[in-house]
Amino acid sequence: MNTQSTFDVVVVGGGPAGATAAQTLAAQGRSVLMIDRDGRIKPCGGAIPPRLIRDFAIPDELLVAKARSARMVAPSGKRVDIPIEDGFVGMVDREVFDEWLRRRAVDSGAVRRNGTFEKLTRDDDGVSVVHFRSRQGDTEMASRVRARAVIGADGARSEVARQAVTGGDPMPCVFAYHEIVRRPAHLPEGYDPTRCDVVYDGRLSPDFYGWVFPHGDTLSIGTGSADKGFSLRTATAALRESSGMAGAETVRREGAPLPMKPLARWDNGRDVVLAGDAAGVVAPASGEGIYYAMYGGQLAAEAVGEYLQTGQAAALRQARKRFMRAHGTVFRVLGIMQWFWYGNDRRRERFVKICEDVDVQRLTFESYMNKQLARRSPMAHVRIFFKDMAHLLGLARV
């Protein structure tokens, strides 16, 4: 490829956001180049809700496990088991899942290149030029292509965002780390391959949580924190020990930054728009990102499609507007929850206590599974409000 190659769209990044954007545009008949770093796997618990499975036609064979309950563990060791009524949460291995999404994009007509994005420039006619380094066999080469539009889906430390979008650098992030371990032949007592364990304990994270998620023959065990002095590896080792997985074979280790909130702007007002972690769409409190990345990738593709059709750069702003209209309230609520309930172990203890409440359980999972705030049973919301106030004021027993 050289500067004479011109694509309607160049998508930088082939994770869930980038692959979804590439597939959406290629299926519409647009010429699409997807550039992705070879061998990149993001640390992730791998949970995908039914809404994602349904909206993005994910085949059942990609689900390495189906979680039918969640266990919340308090600093004291208190456990609250929450059943997932009338359904399940799918679990995926990101190494396999992301590659399947990339292949689907290619099957839809996108061109795929393994490479590392370097910079954006412009030709004399004002068209963007995407510079990247690619490898063919043992030979590394500099490449560049022209793009009528660019989608930056290159992660939380997005170089596209830094170079092209106002406010795109630096993005405030937390750091996540996990270890994929082989499920041992002799399982610890009480282990349930259909249960996700979420552990709220300041020893495992001063501002987030630790997790043990089933992946069929493997497990994802990890934690995260914005505290740069906190040792995620040490905390993960402690979590493996407490969960009975200290001696399990380690398949791989992965770490990466996660954005803390959506960026105030996702486009450059001309021909670039962001998606996924590059746009900051990881849910606070839960750390969930796959659904929001894919939805954001779809919105970015729709905005770019409208821009290519009309020539109106204002269309690019619609990606963020539509996302925040659908999920902005949820992100704000989750941000407040994380700030307050994860602040110290006393509050974490009360948070897990709240999770015993049936109303909380039902409304939480209804919102999570469908990706919208549960609106049925108004009295349940009223009851939850007063119970929360009792805990906030210290009037409820822990």
C-alpha cells in the first residue's frame, strides 16, 4: 500500500469497537481498511450481556461459559449470591472473540492489515493520510494510505485521539491486570463453573474490585486500580490464593489501561471520530466495556456513513450524542456509586449488604442484561432509595 491507495474509511484498532465499525461500514459497501496490532489481547473478565449477544448476532459457540449467578464478597468475607433470573451472562475468551469479530469484518469486505499506527497528515487536497508500520514476514515496512474518514479505536492511550481530537490527551485511566489460568483437575470446595465472583476488598484494590470469572476450561482472575503505587500482581496472587487457584497453570498474563469516563468530544470536526476505549466508554463501578465498545463502534460507523453520504462533518458529532443519550445517565450513576461505595472497606461492607436485597438484585440485573435503566415496579425503586439512605446514614445493620 502507498499514498495512492484511498479508502472511504480507515479504522485504527481491531478490538470490539474497531472490528464492529469496520464490519458495519464494509457491509454497506464502503471501502474499509482495518489496522490492528498483531498479538494484542486486552485484560478482561469477558462478560457479555444478552443485549450484546442479540444485537450483534454472537453465535453460541463463542461462549466459553454461561454465568447464571454472581457472588459478591465483602472485606469481612461475607458472601451474597445473586441468581441471574430467566437467563445468563455469556463469557468469552477475548483472544478468540476479538479475532472472530475481525474475521467477520473481513468477510463483510474490509481489508485487514497488521500494523502500528504512527501519525495522521494531509495531502495537498486536504484528504487525511494514515501512516503506519506493518510487517510482511520478517520485513517491517512503512505504509501510508489516504482516508476520506478515520475511526480511532486504538484503546485508552489512543494515539489517534491524542493527535486529532481536542481533549484526547491525556485520558485519565485506571490499570487492569488479570491472569488466565487453567481450571485445575481438582477444584476447590464450593467452586461453581457458572458463577462469577466479585470481591470488594481494599487489600485487592483500594478503589475497584477483584474478580474470578469462569471461562470454561480456564478462568480470568484479576483486579484493577487507579493507584499507581498499588501492586496489581501481588493482589492477583492473593486472590488466586484465596480462591484456591494458586497452583493452577497460568496460561497468560495481561495488563492495560482503562478509561475512567467518556471524553467530552469524540470527533475533530472534520473527518475523524473515536470509538471504544479511545472514546472513554468503559462503565464506572463495573468496568464493563465490551458492549459499550461495540455499540460505540456501531454509532461511529453510522456517523461516518452519514458524513460520507452528505459531506457534512457535523454528522460525526452524532456518535457521542447518541451514545450519551442512551447510556449517559447510567455512566453518571455508576460513577457516583464507585466514588462512594468503593472508597473504603467500611463502605464496601455496606455495599455488599445492600446486594442482599431482592429488589436491588432484580433491578440491577434487569438493567445490566438489557442495557437500560429498569423502569418497571416503581415501588421497588422507592424501597431501594430508603434502604440506601439507611445505609448511607449508618442506620442499617451490616
